[in-house]
Amino acid sequence: MIGPLDHVGIAVRDLDAAVARYSALGLRPEPPEDLPSAGARVVFLSSGGALLELVTPIAEDSALGRFLAKRGEGLHHVAFRVERIEAELERLERDGFELADRTPRPGARGHRVAFLHPRTAHGTLIELVQETP
Ligand code: CO
């Protein structure tokens, strides 16, 4: 089954400025991490419960860069924890979700992740996160 909310992803143009702004809000940032497979750099910030993930493109032609060009900064995705990501992908596809990733890929923090297309989730990109021990 789908687990608790893991994090909310926010697309930003200037990662340093965004980290400073969200730190001023009182959140504690972790060190930045590059995700070459997604063409993105991320910083997670903690408020004690679910995390915020600030995400900015580092590749010329990335889905995230196109997202920013089209929709601007703001909410990019919502991520839920799952125990068995392959089984969840199968179940969700059976239930009518369009999978953006047919198989899980390496995500931030060493976890395995997969995305569901916003088309079948009322306009919001959904990320599944399976923690790797
Ligand atoms: Co994420």
C-alpha cells in the first residue's frame, strides 16, 4: 500500500536563493545532491515531519527545465513512501494511472523512485519512494 507522505517537491530557478529563503522560514537544509539521471540538483529541507525538496535543472534539456519554462516556479511533485515499489507500480497501472517510469530508478538519498504521470493524477506529478536499507 501507499505509505505516508515523504516529501513535496518545489521547482526553483535559483537553488541557493531558494535554500536561503526556505531556511529563513525555519527549515533545516541538507547538503545539495546531484541527480544526473534527472538532470537535476536537489536540496531537502526538514521541518521535523515530511520533507520539502527544492529541485532545479542542471541539464540543458531536462523535463524539469521544460516544466519551469512552461509553468514557472512552484509545486512540482508530491512523493509518497512505498514498501514494494514494483508491486505498487503494477497495482497503480491496473487502476488506471499512467506510469512515467515503468521501472524504478535511482533517486535522491540513495532511494529507488518512480513517477506517475500528472495526466492521470489531476495535474500533479506523483513520486513513489522506496527506501533502500
Ligand atoms: Co522528489
